[in-house]
Amino acid sequence: MKKILVLDDDKDHLRIVSFILTDFGYEVRTLLHGETIFEEIADFKPDLILMDVMLAGMDGRVICRSIKENPLLNYLPVILISITHDLAESMHLQGAPNDYISKPLDIDRLLSSVKKQLEV
């Protein structure tokens, strides 16, 4: 069973995404803040990280860059979710996510992106 770590500061969004992904056979762990993400990665050993760009007091793009620039973690696919940021132009930059999804979430797009990143 593939494991997905979901990071979002919106409890309702976490609950919905977790329900959808669990319903499709993924093991999901959720986080409300990014301060402990590296401890969670070490403990949970996810196959993919799905996180919001706008977090309380943090920027998901900065966390993504830290993951992608870490030689021990850069293999991990990261999908960013954003309602306000168009991430298309930043996809080629160093530390960029593997994919991004716009809010409001399209369930088919979410599942398609997750499946694609887990198959790589």
C-alpha cells in the first residue's frame, strides 16, 4: 500500500483529501503544520507528499525546495496545491514540485496526479 503524507493547515481540507485518498487504497497521514514535516517523513516514510502552498506561518514552496535539495529526500515526489498561485512557470526551477493542483480540488485531477507520480 502506497503511503501519502498530506500537509494543509485547513482541517476540513485535510479530512476531505484523506478520505478520498484512503477510499482509493492509499495509506494517509495528515499534518496541520510544516514544523515537523521532516520528522514525519522519517517516521512515516511516505511514497508521496501532497501539500498546500499557503500554510500558517510557512510557505509550502520553501518546504518543497528543502525536500528537493536534500540528497536523502529528493527522490520523494511532491505535489503542491494552491488556490492563489499559478505554479506553472516555476515547475522548471530547482527545488520545484513534481506537479501542482489548483483549488478547488478536482478529484479526478488529484487522483490522476497522485497515480502518475507514484508510477514514476
